[in-house]
Amino acid sequence: MGWLAMQGRLRVLVVDDEPRARHAMRALLRTWPHVGPLEEALDGRQAIQIVERFAPDLVLMDVRMYEMDGLRATREIKRRWPAIKVVLISMYASYEHSAWEAGADAFLCKGGSPDQIVGRLADLMRTKPAAHGGRPVI
């Protein structure tokens, strides 16, 4: 039985320094019935602060941001809260390898269809945290 079947509604943190990107991801996530409380952060530093108090199940985070980028924030989140699923997002597929090195659970290229994005996130949340280093690309 997967996480979604056992837990119900996801607590999600969306991290991007572009307000339009956060708004679009938030709107997309609201179409998914498994999403519960949503929080937003402007950069990696703020994401870590919100993770500490909000305890999300899933973090969707842009790679390139000011203050603290998504790669650095992912390393810190996974070090302190390894069970939290972190999906790094970028317009540039060239960041994929760096995302895995940072400990991301998945990498998502911006621009995918809404159904594809939500479907892949659902697949990710149905799995346990990978102890073997499995890396889904979504």
C-alpha cells in the first residue's frame, strides 16, 4: 500500500522566486484531490524555515533562485528531514544530474502537461523513500 492510500491529503510546500511560477504550481496542485495544506516560499532559505514549522510531505522547488538556490536547500532539507520528498524543478534539463547529487527524490522539467506533472507526482508519493537511490525523472 502506498503513501497516498495510507496518509490521505498531502502537505505541500512550493518554492520559487517567481510569483507567477508559484501561482501556477499552486493552481495545478489544487486540481489534485490528494493535496491538503499548501505553503509557499521565495527561496531556499525561507523554504528551510517553513519546512521546520510546516512539516510538508512534499517540497516542489525551483533549482535557480536568489538568496539560497534549490540545490543547496535540498541538501539541507534531506540532511535534516530525509523522509520529506523533494522534487527539484527547472526549465533546464542540464540541472538533472545536480538535482540527484543534491539528494532530490525527483527532477521535473518545467513545461510538462498538467496531467503529466500531477500523474508523476502521484507516482512519486505512492512510493517509500528510496534507500537504494532510485531516481524518478518526471
